Amino acid sequence: MFSKKSYRVWTAGVVTLFPRSFPGALGLSICGRALDRGIWALKTLDIRDFAVDRHKTVDSSPYGGGPGMVLRPDVLDRALEAVSDVPGRRICLSPRGRRFDQAFAKELAHEPGVVLVCGRYEGIDQRIIEVREMEEVSLGDFVLTGGEIAAQALLDATVRLLPGAIGSEQGLNEESFEDGLLEYPQYTYPKIWEGRPVPEVLLSGNHKKIAEWKKQQSELVTRNFRPDLWEAYEGVKAQT
């Protein structure tokens, strides 16, 4: 059972029917090391713990008909009350919500934490979303079986932005989406592979020319692969 306490680090509270899904991939690599070092904390809450009948019922068929089942507002309300001390915004993972992006991840990284509600089946009763003033957030225009994978992706993108999670702040500043562009191509050893050499400018040691090449490549990649981002980028440039 979830125990209440005061949190001094960035804390993610996850309300889910499958608490054993966590930390999952979040326990590995950068996020896992940050978790072990106490840069952030993860608290999972099993929705079924707040069902009151002997069958641990958490859902019911939708009023008005339709396929599937809907998570009950009374059960979810009790679960959310149990994480009322976890600071930050309340987010419901939903395909109809605001699109999650790098700017959103930055917003969350500046919050003291977040509570994520992982939907299942046909979704969540609208009343609990309204009463608890939850934000609906989507990873993209597709449907997942549940919100657990989406929650992990959202947390991974956010946790790596927390101070101390990644050693090099420069690395964060040069990533995709930081200035509205995709990241430039990367190269490493060996200098020639399958007859393909590393671009000569990257071996020149001329930092100014390297920076110019990286910017040009970012623009080229964005224009070719993400015209939507390129259009937005061009619009911002036109205003400055």
C-alpha cells in the first residue's frame, strides 16, 4: 500500500492497474541511475487496492452503450486521494489529450513532481477527470492498450532533464527539438567504414566550422524529414 510522506526530490506518482510494469525501462540507464542516486523518486499505486467489493471491481460498462469497460470514478478518486501529497500536476494519459513534446517535458521537469493516471479499457469516467482537474496528455495519434507505456515514455523524457541526471548540460542543449530542429547526424570511429568516410569538417578541429556544419545539417534533416517542424521553425525565424 502507498504510504504518505513529504517528498524532497522530484517525484512521480503512477496510478495504474499494473504496478509491476514499473520501473520497467525506467530502472535502466540514465533514469535508473538517477533513481538510485535519489535525483527522483517513483511511487506506484495499484488502483485495485481502492476497490471496495470482494471482487476488486474497478470498471463497469459505459452508459449509453458501446464496447469495452470504463474505469469507475469512485475507485479512482480514492486512489488519487492517496497520492494527494505527491506534488505537481495531475495527468491522465489519453489519445485525445494535448500532444506531449520536448517543451512539455521541460515544463514537467521544472515542477516538483507529477501524478500520472494510466487508463485502460475504453478509458476513464469523464467526471473524475473534471473533478480532479486532470490534464489529458497524448503521446501521439495512435491507441495503446493502456497508459503504462505512455507513462514510461513521458517520465523518461522528463527525468533526463532533471539537474544531475545527465552529466553534460551541453549534450542536452544540442539534442533534437531544443531549437525547433532535429539533431544533426552523428559519427564515430572508425574514420572510414564500408567505404564511407566521416565528414572531413568533423576531423578539422575548427570549432566554428563544425558548429556551422551541425546547424546546416540540422536544418537539412528537419526540412527533409519533418516539414511540420521546419514550417514552425521558419515561422519563428520570420518573427525575430
